[in-house]
Amino acid sequence: MKNIITLLCLVVASNTFAQIKMQGVVKDSIGTPLELANVIAINQETNGLESYAVTNDQGKYILSLGKNGKYKLQVSYIGLKSLEEVISTAEVDITKDFTLMPDNSLDAVELTYEMPVTVKGDTIVYNADSFKNGSERKLEDVLKKLPGVEINDNGQIEVEGKTVNKLMVNGKDFFDGDTKLATKNIPSNAVDKVQVLRNYAEVGQLSGVQNNQDNVAINIKLKEGKENFWFGDVTAGAGTAPSPNDELYLVQPKLFYYSPKYSINLIGDMNNIGEVALTNRDLRGFGGGFRLPSRTSGTNINLGDNGLGGLTSIANAQEVITKLMSANFSYSPNKALDLSGFLIYNSSRLRTREESFFDYIEIEDDPSTPIDESTTIPPDEETISTGREATNQFIAKLSASYKPNVNNQLDYDLLARTSDDEERQNLFSSVVGNTNQVDQVKPFSINQNLNYYYTLNENNIFAFEAQHLIKDEDPFYNAILDDENDAFDNTATGLGLDLNQLSYDLNQERRVKSNQLDAKLDYYNILNSKSNINLTLGTIFSNQKFNSNIFQFLDNGTRLDPTPTLTNLEGNPLNAFNDDVEYRFSDVYLGVHYRFKTGKLTLTPGVSFHAYSNQNTQNGDTFKDNFFNVLPDFEARIQFKKSESLQFNYNMQNTFTDVTNIAEGLVLQGGFNNIQFGNPELQNALSHNFRLFYSSFNLFNYTNVFAGANYSKNEDQIRGLTNFESVIRTSTFFNSQFADENASLFGRVERTFGKIRARFGTNFNYSKLNQFIQGRQTLNEQFSQTYTPELRTNFREAPNVRLRYRFTETNNDQGNNITKFITRAPSIEFDAYIWDALTFVTEFTYNEQESAGQTDVFKTWDASLRYRKDRDAKWEYSLRASNILDIDSNISNGAGTISVFSSETFIQPRFITFRLTYTL
């Protein structure tokens, strides 16, 4: 790696010394400096774009030009006549000003080249071809090269530190705005422009009365010739793995059609090498663009997730077999009506293996008693887990938007999802012994959204939003425990199981039905050009029904419904079942917000008045909690320049739990070794949330800076009371009088120097968590710091390199146990486009993890070699290798709330595949 860094420095140095600087000021006819004027330098010898600049607020520009060259300069500004001039350079810097005149004539200078980056209000437009060098294949390859744009570790697009929540193609939603599905599949050669839409408003009528600073969308403009024609590619591949019995295959059709009236996108994928467009986790969180009307009301109610809990990451599986079929469409029969929707079916089969060691923290029984290692609860544990997961997921959505005129808009959305999931796991524990477990669930949900926006006149706007959700979940759990060390016997006695069996055959059936309506009516009154008032009347109604029962199959095949001897906090006996538990919640609220501008400052103070009602019925008893609460919020924004701002937010939030934490009966939550019972008298938790965010995007010196700070303090937080019997955990819940806190500080600065882009990011996180174990309150504090420097080149002809280093240090204080974890991960990416035909791409990462004086290292290395006759060739042949070093596993170390752990996760072996791609 040292040789590569040295080579890169030499390339940068030689490129720098061969350059001169040309600078000056662009003004209009009366001498006023022009901000965001475009200056382009075209090399007369090669007829290629040599350099470009955008003027700052003082009209200043800077160009980097080659010595002893001849260049054609083009200077342009919207509304003024463009200027063209040829200049020759020597070996000294040049200072030259330009004056643009009013555009009163029909003749104009024809711009030979488009600006790589332009700014039009809140929109940043990237000319994609200015950043391509021929090695790109998909949209993400282009986005990674754009200044200010990043693909994060989760595959999401970030712009100036904000996650992009909507992606469109030619103005049409792509799979309802999912960015990951777009970046992995849209071909790079179809991309003409990338439009970043900052302060994006979903509804144009509300753009002037709402604060949309956190909303960022991207629109992909297709190249000419892509409309009214099918485009895309089809890839087929085969290969070998280390085992001669493994036959690798891959089939990936990706087809797109766009016309002014309708669009169709078809994406398919079938392979057994672990290359997936969407993971199970991605699909589980695929929300279809739905956003709760009450998201800004200050109320947060959690309906819980009772689906399959395992959901192993693809990167942590030994074997992956996936099938994906998806279709997205949009249709506009007339200018007033837009119809759209999508269908997604995904099937995956995973095989996993993980070996872990858990070092549990020490807990004193009494503060006056010194620590005695013999009282460590639970004992240290080694586990070996092997499993198989099978998931079949189906998601469908239909949307309609009707806009008969500028004053009316009606939107309707319907999203349905269902799945059939199963996880089988064999777990060997050094404490409990061998256990075979099965998790099965077939959940479904239907979500409907209805919005209506009406503009009465230029000063009065109404907005109605309503969302209705129906969800049905039916998880089933089975565990067969050999219990070689009798560690489960005491717990089995407490559960009321029959101990006179060869093994424990433990089962649990559950059913959770949720029904929620979330609706609000907004009224906006525009007082003048700088202020408006917003009145909100909203409500949330939620109803959840819960049933569960724990039972045992005996050796003779009969079923035993046990009678537990465990008791709750009041000493009353607990049941092995929850029969007809019903939890009802309602919130009726009125919100008032006043928004006004004064100079560069925009202030939005607000307050909401809430009438809450909680009621749960179980075991013949009803528990009620009705109360009134006032929740303030505040936002301040300073717009220093067009692309520089500072924003501050504060809000109070009430959080309510779901029915599973309220149901009194015993529940196996996550397995046989985690038994919980609920508390019907749980109340809400109150949090104070602060946020400060700074953002600057300077095209004059190609510098992008963002930084932010977050702080939250949670009062009456719902916490668990946990007791251990060996490694078996029994817990319930209560409202803690100890406040939990979280704070974070993050930032990134990015600067482009010619063809070199430098970036440095950092992140600091602190959390304070109060927990209650064995009747004792303990404080768990964690502080982590991450630094990520990066260098990336963007040459049109020469090979490109990305050098990145990630350093993370995490310190954990668990009371009697203090630990430190350090991760160092240098990486290099290299891509070269050779002879207009051959593309070579490789990526190598060195991971080093240090903990308690022990260092673990693992390395990842992937590479591909692709050949196509020329850029416009229909056929491409590629050879790809993953996990070239054929490592068996990845190592991870960390700390939970009650333990320090070290895990070895086994991954897929080295795969080598040959692929054939046909481009339409």
C-alpha cells in the first residue's frame, strides 16, 4: 500500500507542477459581481474540457490550466449574453476579468461543453458524463464520483450529510423512491443528469409554508434516445467454488422503459453467490414512501415487530440462494391523473455459522459486599450456532394522484405485504448444552394512505392526511433442549414444565393483531410574504390484541399446558398464557406553529396540546391512564448564503410502548433463555431532543462541509428489571426514575483539488443507560469516536484510486467492567479503463480489531475484469472473483448491556464467476 500511496503522490505532484492559475471576476454591465456564473476552459488541441469554475458571492473564479497551452474560454450566466474568448498560457499565472452584457439579441455563443456542476436555486445539477471515465456500470458508480454525494455503508445515498429519501427517474418515482434498488440496477450509460433537489416538497402547494430543509430528493435525467425505447441489460453467469460439488449461477435481467405517458421497470435476480439487489432486512424496512401524519406531533407509539428476529446479514452467511422478481410502473392517462405502483417478490435461503464467547459483567448482591468473582451472574458462556433461514416476501403497492388544477390535489396509496419466514437453529452452549430451535411466522399487513390538499386562495391552504394500518402477526417458536448440564432445570420448574423427560420440548404460540388510524387536518394562513401560521387538529387511534401460550410436548407425544410457579412484582402467580389481552390508545391533539422570516433568519416556534387515553384489559382487570400534556417545539434556521445554512431544532416527545410489554403472562421473547412478563401499568416515556446542523456547499473552491450535534434526554424511560438463573434471563418492565442520555457529534469536510478529491469525516457518540439486574441499578456508559480520511482521484484517462482509512475506538464502562475496542481498517479501490475496451476493478480492505491486548485480523479482497469492444458495444464479458484470499470468517468484538463478546462469523468461500452481459 505504501507504494500505491507514493505513486499517487507523484501523480498529484506532476499534475500540480504542470498547471498555472487563472483567476478574475465576472461582472454584469453595471459592474455588479455575478454569483454562480459559469466559466469553462476548453483545450484547443484536444477539444476536451480542461477546467471549469463557478463564481462565488464576490464574482471571483479560479481555473487551473496547463502551461504553454491554448484555450477557448466560455463565460455564461442566466439572463445575460454568453461570452467566448481564446487565450494562450505561458508559465505564469493570469488575472482576467469578464463583463457580461444583457442578452438583447437572438444570436448567442453556442456552449460547446456543459458545466459539470451547476446550481439553480435549491437544485444542484451534475452532468454525469463529466465524472465518468468508462469504468462505471451502475448508477452508484456515478454517484460515488460526484462532489458532495456519498453512498454510505448501508447502501443509501447521502447529500451534505442528509439521507436521500426519494429517487425519481425523469420525474417519476422509481419503486416509490427507494434509492438502493435504483443505485444497484439503473445502468450508468443511461444517466445524463443527476439533479439533487434540496428542500424538496412532496406537495407543491405546501412548499412555501413548510420547513423542508431535511428533505433531499434525487431526479435522474435520462440521455436522449432512452425515451420511448427499452433499455437496460441482461446478465448471465456461471462459476466455481472451492468445493467441486458447488456450481455457481447468476441470472439478472434489468429492463427499463420510459415515455412521457408511462414507464415500466423490470428487475429480476436469481443467484447463489450472495449478490442481491435488496436484502431481507431492506425489504422488511421497505416502507413504500409512507410517512405518518403524526410524525411531527410529538407523539410516538410503537406497535412492535413480531416477525422473524434473526434476519442474518447476507455478508455473514456461509451460503446464500436468492430469487427476486420486481416490477414498477407509472401511467399518466392525462395531465391531471398519475397512476403508479410496484410488485416485489423475494425468496432467499441462507446457511449460517457463528462461534461466540460471552464474558458477563460482575454484579454485587449488596453495595456493602465487596466484589466476589464467584457471584458473577450469569457464568461466562461459549456458543456455537449453525442455522438455516428461509424467507418468502411479497410486497405490492398502488398509488393514484389527481391534480385537476393548481388548487387541488388528491393522493391515495395502498401497500400490502406478506411473508412466510422460517429459521432453524442448532445452538450449543457451554452452559446449557445442545438446543434445536425453530422460529416460524406468516405476518401480513395492509396500509392505506389518503391525502387531500386544497388552496382556497393565495392566503389560505388546507391539508388533510390520514393513514390506516392493519397488521396481523403469528409467530411460533419451538425449542428442544438436551440440557446436558441441568442449567435449565430451575427455570423449567418455574415454568411448570415436566422435568421427567429425556429433553425439554418447549413451544410457544402467539398472535398479535394491530389496527391503527392516524389522521390530521392542517390549516395554513399566509399572513404576509415573510410569515404564516399553521393550525393542526389531529388524532391517533390504536387497538392491539394479543394472545400467547407456552406449552410442552412430552416424550409420549401428549401436550402439557403448564402451571408456572413464577410470580410478578406484586407476588401474584404468573400464567403460561396471555388470553385476550387488548390494548387501546388514543391521542387527540391541537398544534399551533408560527413561521416568520427576518433577514437571513427563519423562526418556527410551536406547541401542541394532547389529550391521551390508555386502556388495557386482561385477566378480567382493566387499567386506565388518561392525562393531558403540552409539548413545545422550536426551529431556527439561518441562511448565510444560497448554499450555506445553520439549523437548530428542539422538541419534546411522548413515547408509548406496544402490547407485548403490557401483557402480564409469560412470553419467550427471542428464545428459551429470555423469558419476560409485561406490566399493565406502564406509562409513557418523555424525551427532550436537541439538534444543531451546519451545511455549506461551495462550488467556487469545490468545498463541501457539514457538521451536526444531537442530544436527547429520556425521562420515565421504560426499562427492564432483569434476573438471571444461570444464563436464563427473566425480565419485566417499569418506568425508570433514572434519566438516560444520548449525545452525538459528527461532521465531514470535502475538498476537490483538480482531479483529486480529499475527504475527512468524524463521528463521536456518547450514551448513558440505566439498567436493573439482580435487583441492583447499574449505569452503562459508552463513548465511541470514529475518524475516516479519504483520497479519491477522478481522471478521465488515467486509472483511478480511492484510499480510505477508518479508525474507531469504543470505550465501555459497565460499572465493574471497563473495556476498550479499537478497529483499524485501511482500504483501497482501484479502477482502470484501458484501450477503450478493458475495465479492471479491485477492492481490498484490511481489518484489524484490538481488544484486551488481543488483536484479530481479517482481510477482504474482490476483483473483476471486464471486456467490451468499445463503449457502445452490446456485449460485455467479465470475470469476477470474490473473497480472493478465501478467508473462512470475520471477527467482531463488542460490548452489550450486560456482557463483553467476541464472535467469529463464517462467510462464503472464494467464488470465481464468468459473466456475459447484453445491453439493450
